[in-house]
Amino acid sequence: MERFNKRLPRWIALIGMMLTFALSLILWQQGDFSGMSKQVIAPDAAVPWVAEFSVPWIPSFGISFHLALDGLSLMMVALTGLLGVAAVACSWNEIQRRVGFFHLNLLWSLGGVIGVFLAIDLFLFFFFWEMMLVPIYFLIALWGHDVVGKTKEYAATKFFIYTQASGLIMLIGILVLVIISYAQTGVVSFNYNDLLGTSLGGWEYPIMLCFFIGFAVKLPIVPFHGWLPDAHAQAPTAGSVDLAGVLIKTAAYGLIRFVLPLFPVASQEFAPIAITLGTIGIFYGAWLAFMQTDMKRLLAYTSISHMGFVVLAIYAGTLLSLQGLMIQMLAHGLSSAALFIMAGQLYERLHTRDLTLMGGMWGQFRYYAPILMFFCAALLGIPGTGNFIGEFMILFGSFAQYPVFVVFATFSLVLAGLYSLILIYRALFGENNIAALAERETKSHGLPARRLKDLGKRELSLLLMLAAGLVWLGLYPQPFLDTSSHAMQWINNAYIYSQVTQVDASQLLDVMEAR
């Protein structure tokens, strides 16, 4: 297709993601979720799926192509569709070589993300989980940016090794879970609904750890975060939007969907450790973000910090914290994607992301400067944006269970204010370096001298769309809370109220040998 028309792959990718987003909105409208946050579901209620699709895939191994949708997964699919549109639009002029292959990998990764949000057969889930990694490797290795001392191939390989190793650990956990289920029922099944009732006994904690490590690397949780700063700093803009906006959300989704309901007892025992790691991540990410001079590395460390709040919300064991988590994931997806897009737009104009070389943008850009200030304020959690609502609900909902951790997490917001203000000051104000930098860059690239170009209509429309979503989340979050209410209630009930019969591991092995 690229041979006939270089723009054709772009249009195919854009239309495909727009259709995905439109279909998710149609399902949202038809689902009639209004008022659901006022309804209470019983602790023993069935999983509240809104829609299901299942066909046998490998029947002899109990594997089926089983997709299901509830309010939680619907919100995540809608976010993926919206940020997919943003990823295609922001790379419209950035990618000029292998355009078709680039958009193939972009759609491939986003398709894998959507599959993760919909799959409830654990084999199918793992298939999609691994499927989305290969195209991200190509996006970084082929279209990324080299930095001093590190090549883009290094960043791509580091990302691939981290995620593949963690995926192998999670696969071991899935297989052991299925084997134990077979020992009890005599039926091999990877179906989520069948595995929910499995009594794991002494095996529950180690299997839970296998799942947790698999998701912790992707989230990422300190100390499994080593791949993220390099991957973000050297990925193309669309790759960063994909990574920060939706890819790391798949790990949070996995913890909510699989770890809490399948391993409730072990998860409750592990909760203090997980929340400790999350709190460390909040401070660690904020402090390192404060120390960065590369704009994209700064934003990468802010993601590590914000994912600490996600871990706190997941393991707090309250419905309010889980509902806050829903808002936080949506808001962080929009704000982080917008800031990475703006970092890419600045790189297209100045060919640098070094904040120490910037300054004086406020007088150079009519639209770029105030919009950058808005998204930095949103990342900080200013009232009126979804980030504020999400963080407030998480902290308020977690306080009763873990007051000490919540107090520490609240103090970390001071560091968030510092790195946000430093980003604003160095880029927008400070010494007026940006005009001289632009002149030097145009000369080095053999271009005629010209005034720095402000945001075009495409770029401005894209950022205003993301800003409108953040303001909607901040001023009227009720539709989103209603949509995810039943799913979050069921998950919280499964985590808190499940009574799991402890089965001795030796008894399980005896049963397996008898079969």
C-alpha cells in the first residue's frame, strides 16, 4: 500500500482506531450504566459481564477464544481507542520512512492491548500479553532516537528482556494454577470463571507471586522499573503514547482482574509488602523526575511515581480506592500521553529534549506554552482535572486501612509540585535560550532562518481533545464511576469476602498421581 500512496497506511490506521473508539462509545451508550454506582451487588454474585463471546480454540486443552466485557474493560478499551487515534495523529509528519511497517506495528501493539482487556481465557490472555511486546520492540529499535551513550537498539532490547522474563514467570504461574484445577475437577480449563473456585492451599502464595512479578515489571513497580526510562526516552512519540497511555495500564488491569479475585487470601497477606513497594515507588519516581534534564526521562519517572498510587489503590481493599483507581488510570493516560506528544512536538522543532537548553518559550509560542502549563498542572493534580479526583479518591479510600502509607504518599505530592514547576520554569520561562537554539538547529540542518512554528491545527485539535477529556473527568466523573461500579464492586467483594478452603499441597499431588 505504501508504494501506491505514502499516506494510505496513516489513513487506514487512523480510521481503524477511530472505529474502535466509536464502537466503545456505542457499547457505553447501549449499556445503560447510569445510576449503577448507587446499586449494591451481593458478595456471592456472578461476574457482571455486559457482553461475552466464546468459541472453542484448542478443546483438548480446555482453551477457548473467550472474550468478555464489563464496565472496567469497556473504559480501558475506550481509552485505548482514543489514545490510538492520538498516537497515529501525532506521528503524521514525524514518521517518513517505512510508514506502512510503522503503522502495522502500532496497530499490532494496540490490538494486543485491547485483547488483554477483553480476554478471560488465561491462555488467550497470555497470548495477547506477549503479542503486544514484539511490535513495541520494533517501534523503539527502528524509529526511536539514540541518546548519548545508549542506542535505541539497547533500549528496545532491554525492554524486551525485562518483559519476556516476567512473562515467563507469569506463564509458570498460569500452568501451575491450571494443573491444580485439573487435579480437583478432572477437567483441563484455562477459563477464568472455572479457575475462580480453585482451592490452592499452600500453593496460593507462590502462584500469586508469579502473577504479581509478571504484572509488576510492566506496571512498573520499583525495583522492576529499569526498562521504563530508557524505553520512554528513546521511543518515537507514538511509542511513548502507547507505553505511558495504555501499555502500563494493562499491568494494573491484570492485578485487578486476575490477582485479587484468583488469590484473595495471598493478596491480603501480601498487601503490606505491595503497598510498601508502591510508596517507595511514589517517592523514588518523584525524586528522580526532579533530577532529570531530559524532558521525556522526566515524564517517564513521573509515570513510575503515579503507578505507586495505583498499587496503593489496588491493595487498599476498599471500593472507593478502586473507583479512584479507575479515574486515575484514565486521567494519567490522557495527561501523560499529551505531555509525551508535546515533548515530541518540541523535538520536531528544536531537535533536543534537554530542558537546560530551553527557556523563553512563553513569548515564542502562543498556544504551545499555555497548553503545556495546563497539562503539567494536570499531572500535578490540580482541582478541576481527573488527576485530582483520582488521587483524592485513592488517598481517602485507603486511609482507613493504611493511614501511615497514605500520609507518606500525600507528602510525595510536594515533590510532584517541584518537578512540575521545574518543567514549567525551564521550558517556558527562565533564560531566553530557545530562539538562539532554534537558529543554531536550523543552520546545522541547512534550513533557512525562520520564526519558530507554533502548533498547527492538527496538533492543537489533538491536544484540546485530550484536555477536554481531563476536564470532563475532573468536573463530572459520575458517568465513569457508574460504568465501572459493578465490576469494581465484584472485584472488591472477591478480594475481601472470599473464603478459600486451604488444601494441603501433598494431598493435591496425591490426587494428581491417582489421575
